[in-house]
Amino acid sequence: MSATSHQQHRRRRTYALIATAAGLATVGALAAALPATASADESTGKGGHGHQHGRYQDVQLLSFNDLHGNLEPPAGSSGRVTELQADGTTKTIDAGGVEYLATHLRQAREGEKYSITAAGGDMVGASPLISGLFHDEPTIEALNKLDLDVTSVGNHEFDEGAKELARLQEGGCHPKDGCYSDEKFKGADFPYLAANVLDEKTGKPILKPYWVWKKRDVKVGFIGVTLEDTPGVVSAEGVKGLKFKDEVETINKYAKVLQRQGVKSIVALIHEGGAPASAAYNYDCEAPGAGDGVSGPIVDIAKNITPQVDALVTGHTHAAYVCSIDDPSGKPRMVTSAASFGRLYTDTTLTYDRYTGDIARTAVKSANRVVTRDVPKAPDMTRLISKWNTLAAPIGNRAIGYISADIPSAGTESPLGDLIADAQLAYGKELDPETDLALMNPGGIRAPLTYAAKGAEGDGVVTYAEGFTVQPFSNTVNLQDLTGAQLIQVLKEQVSGTNAASPKVLQISSGLTYTLDLTKSGADRVVSDSIKLNGEAINPTATYRVATNNFLAGGGDGFPTLGQGTNDLVGTDDLTVLEKYLTANSSATNPIAPPAANRITVVQ
């Protein structure tokens, strides 16, 4: 498995910032009315509760993305969303958990005769213990119960390789760990779409490239792709034997295929996304002001996908947005993302024109809805969670450490990032006393450590399950030699090359310090003469022993220089390393305090 970042990844495209002038809409309506040919009685009413065989039929599209096996409500900030208030202030709302997601989706479908539920990838991978310990079979079971109709693959669907992804689709017991119950794992009831993921030998998609939803005379086609740069954010073993093609070219190709089959209404499920100007889930993309809108890879993708595609369901960046971006013909098209971890779902109305078989795009409406926890829990999901928690409990409930307060994982430099880097440095010194420092990629840190008890363990207790949620990838902690010049180059690669548009700031161990000047551009944002180790300037010709995980050591996340290290030594897995550090440095009477996160001086 790889530790990936959930920020925007390497692209050949230029990232554009779309402002109000580009026609961004967020609360949902691309236009106020249907085409003039539609009569009111044919098209009014929620879900098309007008004439049964009128020209226009509303089709409900419910969508979400980046669930990452979060069956239980996520802890800390990972389980909250920010809501913009009418007076301009914000508030946070607790959100997520499949017991609540199931209830919300089922309530949303009530009275809707034409309803589809789709997802934008990363349903599994980087999952908490309740799912990750069982190779995400519990999440597939939950998605089946959610009545998911279709999803694209995401990069995390490849964490355990194409064969394991095929098993999740088709079913069968795990080749190494076997079956977890008397019942054989049945696999996904819904199709995984992987239009741009090809087998290197055959040149054909490894899974279905598209799927068509049909009800009576209404047909809607779905094309699913993941980001072209998946090999850059997944371990080499996970994508072995696979080729990832351009998203736009692939979608345009299969849109023609669907058109030839008489399917005129098309939705693209794209595991690639953008960054809205606000973190609020209900941010209005049409709000006036410089910098409003959405930026990132999805902008160029949306601008170039054929107008034959009527809506884009996106993901990967864990952001929430409902925006319109003009298609190549200059007409606005809805582009949505529902954050991550099951905290939101997007409710879109596609108005199907029976005369043309196409979507009346001027009538598309969309909004993100919060998966609040003030609704009844879905009993079938409660039973599912209970079943898998019972199996996981002997492993997951074991205490591995103690903390005195929340240890956050957010920020340019996070307290938890510092803690993990320190743990890897301490382990590195066990392997080789000459180890000088440790570097940790932020995307490999999946959740904060929270002080409040999640179960019966008590406040401040860190359980194995909580540690697993933080570091679920089973990466090894490796040592390698780098010259001082290479080390300086690694730090500059955080903000240059493929990371120029969306910096990936490595978390660093105690003793390493430097200044990050965000008023500058590119590699200059890392101030070279400020880089010091234990107070001394880095010597470009000296050799430094560096601890990283195997994903970074292979040059992952846009750090090619880390792939040039020498004198490699492979250690144990990163969760074991974190456990060793917490056990050695904390107790019930002397818990570990959050690090100060003051190793990187940020100038803004």
C-alpha cells in the first residue's frame, strides 16, 4: 500500500483559477427554467411527479466520493464539515458514518421513481482498522447495502494491486488471509469503472470502462476514470503491469461509444478534483470577489471534455464544491465533489428530455447535503459495524500509548507529523545509530489522534485501532544515504516540479529546521541557507542518513531525488514504529504532549 497525498497531484496541464466571469455556480441551478418547449405539467414536481410520459423526466443523481472505508463516524476534524452562515460566519457540524449516510440516502430517495447513486472513487484504501484489517470487505458490504449503483476507481483502489481490486469486484476469499466468516465474500453488487486503466499486455481496460443505467425509456451512461498520475501516488507494486491514460481523451472516446449505442445522457465519474476558494461545503461559486471559484486539475479537464457529457462527479482532493465550468462549446456544465469520508453527499437533478434522449443541461440543479448525525441510525449498518468490530476488537482495543491532548494532523507542519517523524528517527537510530533525520509525507497521515475516548478505553488512551487509522498503509520505514545537496533538493521538491502548484510539505524530525517563504515562487520558497540540522548548516558534500517510508524512498509524491538514495536498509512497518515510540515515551501517568510544530518557519 502507498501513502498518498490528497492534494492535487502531478499534471502536465496548467492549473487555472476560475473566477465569477467563467460562469461558476454553486447552489445548483445552471439556469432558472427548462427549455421553452417544456410545459409546466410535464416537468414540475420533485422527481418528475408530473405526467408519467411527459417530455421531461427528472432523474435524481445522489453521489459521494473518497469514503476510504470510514464506516464509523470519523474522529476529530475528519468527522466535521464547515458551514457558511447567512451573516458570513462559519460553524462546524459533526458529520459522517455509514449508519447515518444510509439513512440520509434512503430518505432522499423517498418518492423518487428515477434515482441513481454513484461514486467518484477511493471507496476503499487508507481505511480505518474495522475495514482495512479485512482488506476492505466490510466497506464493499456496506456499499452494497447503500444500494450504490456505480463508481469509478480511484488511486487507492490500487493500493493492493489490480488482482485485489478484481477480487473486490468479483468476490472470493483473500488469497493470503482466507475467509473471515462462514460466508464467502460476494464482492461488489455495483460495477467499478476503470476506462483509463489498461493492462499493459492487452491494451484493454482492466474493468468495465462504462455502464448504462436504464429505467423504462430513460437511459443514462456513466464513464469512470481515475487520475492519470495514479502511478505517481501509489506504490510501484500496486500499479505493476498497468497503464494509466489521459482522463479527457478517455472520456471523450467512450462518450462517442455511448452515443453510437443511442445513449445521449452521459455522466463522467472522475477521480480527480480541485480546490474551491472556501472550505465551507455550501460555498457559493458565484460569490463576487477576486479568487472566487475553484482551481486545480479538474478545471482544465472540465474545459476539455466533450459537450456530449452532461455532468461531472469528481473527487480525490477531499474538497466540497458544486460549481459549473464551461464546456468546450462555452456552455456551463455541473461539476461536483462531496468532500470525503461520507460526511456529505451531492443531490443533483438531471432533467431527461425524452424527445432527444439527452439531459436538458439548463435545468440541472445540484447541492451538497450534510450527513448529519441527528437522524436514526440504519439498523442494518449498525449490525454490519458490530459484526466487524467484534472480529477486530482483540487487535484494535489494545492500548499502544497515551496523549495529554488532541494531536492534530492538519497544517503545513502538524503536531502529529512531527510526532511520526520523531518516531521514525528514533527507530532509524535503533537500526543505525548514524541516522540523522526522518522525513514523512503528509498524505500518509490519515487522521489526527484525539484525546477524547472513542470507545471504552478512556480519555487520552491511544488504541491500536486509532494508530491504524492514522497510518493504515503498512509501509516500511527505510534508511538511505543522501548527500547534503540531495537533501536540499528534496526539500525544494516540496514546492517545485510536480508539486509547484500544490506543495507537499514533508513532516520533519526534531533537529531539522528551515524557512518556507510562501511569498516567493517555485523552489525559491525553500530558503536554502536557512536549512540546518541541530543548528548547523547542511553541508552539500557531506552524507546524511535519512529515514523515510518505502513510498517516499521510491520517489513517490513527486520526490524523485529520494529515489536516488544509496545504502538502503529496509525496516519494519510504520505503524509498528509509531507504536514502539508511543509505548516507550508515554504512560498513563506521563502522557505524551503534542509537539509544538515549530520546526518550519513559514513566511506568508
